[in-house]
Amino acid sequence: MTTIRILPEILSNQIAAGEVVQRPSSVVKELVENSIDAGSTSITIEAVRGGKSLIRVSDNGTGLLRDDALLSIERYATSKIFTKEDLFSISTMGFRGEALPSIASVSKFSLVTRTKESDIGTKIDIIGGKVRDVSDAGAPVGTMVEVKNLFFNTPARKKFLKSDNTETSHIADAISGMALGNSHIQFRLFLNNKLQKSFSSSDDLFQRSVGILGRDVADKLYKLEFSNAFITIHGYCSNPVVTRSTSSKIFLFVNNRLVYDRGLISAIFQGYKGRIMKGKFPLAVIFIDIAFDQVDVNVHPSKKEIKFFNAQRVYQVVSETIGNALFQEQQNIAVYSKAQTGFDMSQKKMIEKFEYSDEAFKPDKMDKVEQSSMDWPTGPGENKKSSVSGQAVQQKAPQTHKYASGGIKIIGQIMGTYILAETRDSLMLMDQHAAHERIVYENLKHRYQSLKVQSQNLAVPETLELNFKEADLLSSILDDLKALGMIIEPFGDTTFVVKAVPAIIDEKEIKPIIVEILETALVKKHGFSKEDWLDECLILMACHGAIRANLNLGQIEIAKLIADLEQCENPRHCPHGRPIMIFWTKNQIEKLFKRVV
């Protein structure tokens, strides 16, 4: 007696439903994608109790003839592809021919459809995968699919559903994503018989983006544009000050298909590098248009996962497009910081524009520049060295400094940590550690790019005891680290010996730097290049070498710190992405004091 059997069709459809229909929002996604493929200009979605009791999707698309309607509920029946070549050049949302039979196998299912050429429509009723009735029906042109009592016949699946509110939230998110990708289509979402979302077909992409990301970010979205023969990118990304704790507000579209791709998320972070804090996510709506044969969407039945045939090229373009957009917006610092700061980013030699209130402190009266270490004075006063300027200050600092054209007036230091200054019509508060960290980081980076790396041998070599993963990773990057001035050699098993360190850092800091680099690389999903190692090392070196909080600074030191910061490529964020300065406009301050309403 044979032990191998062909599964009944209903059972195989229920198995397929386990992949295609994971929760009510999966049903909504599949049905709406069918409506989009049908050329609909208006789609209405209704859900009751998070889609557990009812999901109804109605459209004004092309509809189906009776024979096509009956075929549509058969597994692997589709109008989207016909040959194996079509599978590698998919231009439609759906194509697998699994969605409708899978949904029908785990619900009480009804389909009503009519084409404009037909006088009468067709209605098909299915319960648990079994066709119960096929009849004529009066219906408008288009298709309506009704799904009731989802998972009624698969209680093991039903018990894994979350609360009504949670499932409702997933449905709303799914509709928001598809509405973003199809701004030419009207979407209406009814939840528990109440209209919750309505997107007009007259919306442009910006209006849709604001409606979904939030109206409070309308003036904090930056336009993305790039195009060449290989790829086209457009959309919006947020000012780095606008972040979320998850990636839920990052919407990625490839050929108008809403997707999730870890590589693209990583590329977005690369574009924001040095501008956003670790653990925070920006807001973004990004469309990638690429030849259909350059992307594989047949990776998972959900069709949300994809593979690019030239992934690194795509990721690089996305990263550079975002980085360029942020850099361009940063030039208009009044808009970027949402306050008039008085800084002119086009000025490359701000230090030459100092206007001193005391004749004795003009640049030609000051002592010559000396080479200095990272040591800072313990407080303002005479005969102290400033590592920001590299100057030996022999005179007492004046009370007030101003930029002649920048219009900034230094008020002083507060809490031993923050620099307070007045601009043309705003109050600025700057974190001195974050500011100096940015300065040191960019100086180190320029030094490594233009000069030979200098190492200092350790009098007593340091040993590193690592686990197997860390040891394997460290072995593979020893040459890269050597290029940074870190000379490390294997010492048997998982032990290594540190023999020399970069001259710029204290030997006591080398162990935590190496361990932190290894830990960062181990959790990074898409590899760590030599440039990544360089950047991580320089960021850590800058952090360990920058001035700390609670260190008193004099007026000259503060002025030079601000001037040096304005020379940086990215003067608004420390290398870790934290903001360096924040602003309050005159209007905001007056509101706080109830002078205006």
C-alpha cells in the first residue's frame, strides 16, 4: 500500500493560505492589488472587527466575464503571466494565481463582478473552499469581493490573530502604503462602518505623503530626484530631526510595488549617516523605477520581498540620492533648522570675519599658532591652551564676540556643557562635546585621506580575549585595521595582541574601540567594507578625543569652536547623528511668555 498521496485541493489551498493569508491585512492587500491590476480609479475597503468578521473590497475596474470569474477561484489561474519568461519580467501587482483560492478556502467568500460589455454580472459564493452557488446578479461595472469569518474553519490559525485594534491598525497601514504608491486612484477605508481614511484621486505624491506621514512634517520633507539609464528615484525624505523608533514610516516602492528590503533600509541609513541617532528611523517615501527584468518579485508568496539583480548598484544610488538631498537642504540652514540662524554656509573662512570689541584681540594681535594636543583648559583665564584653535591664548578673553556678517553674538556657557548664543532673530543652544566631536572627526578623516597614518608602539602589548565569532571577524580585517594605524596580531585560538595604536588616541582606549567595532559589524546585515571600518574607527576616536561636558570654556575658545564647526561638511550633527545645536525663534520665545498667541 502506497504511503504517498496527492493532497485534496481544499487542503492544498489551506496550506497555501498559510503563506498568502497570514492575517486580515494580507487579504486586504491581495484584493486591493487585484483591483489596481484591473485598472480601477476608485477602490473602497470595508473592515469590521479588524477584518475578522468582514472584509469587503469594491472597485470600478474592468470586471470579469462569468467564465473568467469561475477560473479566478482556481489555484494557479491568472491573467498576469503566460510563459516562464514572463515570470522574470513582472509588471503587475499579482501574478501567482494563489490569492483568491487561498482566501476562499479559509473564509465565507463571495465575488460579484461585471464587465462594461455585459448587461448582467456574476456572483460566486464559496464556503471553506467549496463552491455553493453561481448565479447572475445585478452589479455595477467592476468587482466586489466579500470575505466573512476569516479562518472560521482553521481555528489553529484564528487563535494567532491579535486584538481587533491591532489587526485594524495593520489594515490601515496596508491601505496607506498602497495609497501612496497609487496617487491617481481614489481610496476610501471604512472601519466598523465609519469612514476612517479618504484619499482623493486628485492628490499628488506630496499631498499623499503628508496625509500619511503627518501634516506636522509637511515643511520637513525634502524632495528626492535622480535618474539615469539604469534607475530612476523620486520621493521624499525627512529632516533628520524628524525620527521614529521603528521603520513603520518608511515606505519603499519598486516599480510601484510596496516592498520591504533590508538592503534598501540600510542604504537609507547610509544616506543619513552622521545625521541621525542610532536606534532612530527617518521618515521616507521612496520610489525606485527599474527595468522589470532587473528585479525578482517572485521571492515569497506575499510578494513583498524582492531581490535586485544588481543590488549594490541600487543601494549606492539610493544612499547617494538621500545624502545629496540632505546636503543641499542643509545649505539653507534657516529652513533646515526651522529658524533663522544668521549663519551663511557659503562662507568658507568664517574665522577671518571675527569682530572683536577689544582692539587687543584682533587676529593680528594674537600669538602665533602652535601645534597642540587634545588637551583643553580647565576654565577661562590667562595662559591657557585651546585645542580648537591650536593657539596659546595669552590675554584675558573679551566679554563679547560677534560675527561681522553672520550676526551671531556669543552669550556664554551654561551648565558647563552648552554654548548659548543669539542670532538675528533666534536663540541658539549648542552642545560643546557634540560640536567638537564633529570637528575632530572631520579633521581625522581628512588627515587619513591625505597623510600617512602614524602609529605608536605600545610599551606593553595589550591582549584581546574574544569569542569565536569576534575572533573570526577580526582575523579577516587585520589588514584594514593596520591601514588605520592599529597593528594587531593573532596569539593563538581566539586571543590577539595589540602592538601599536594610532598616534591620535590614547592606548587605554584601544580595547573598547576594537570591541565596539566588532560588535557593530556582527549585527550589520549587509557586510562591513573598509570604508565602514575607517568611519567607525574615526567616530570612536573622535568621541574619545573630543572635549567633555562640564569643561569650562572661555569666550575665545567658544568663538573658535563655532568658527571651526562652520568649516565642517556637516555642522548640524555629531558623527553619531545627534543634533549639535537647537534654536528657538523670537516668535517661539514670545509664545512661551504669552506675549503672542
